[in-house]
Amino acid sequence: MAAITGPPGEKLMNKSQVQKTEPLITKAMRTNIMAQVAYQVFNQFNSREIEKLNVFKNIHQNYIDC
């Protein structure tokens, strides 16, 4: 992917380095992750057929979301 992009701009090159003590997941990233989780749970409840599908059945066996 890096081979098809252009060289970094001057603004990016002058940006200070990220310290090792800074968190890997920023506050904005954490907020986006939580929003996606809430959206997924909301969709699971809204897309089910009432009385026919239990969205929590075998939830501990779900390898995609673990």
C-alpha cells in the first residue's frame, strides 16, 4: 500500500514523535469502538424475529466478536 501513495507532506514530517507512554487507543478511538458495539447490539435486537430468534443463544461460542 505504501508503494502506491505519494511521499509524506512537510506537515507530517515536522510532527513530533508519539511517546511510548502514550496510550495505543486514543479517547476518540475508544469512543468510536463503543459506538460501533452499541450499534451492533441495537441491530441484533431490531433485526430479530420476535419469539423465533434469541440473539444471546450461544453468544459465548461467537468467535467473530471475541
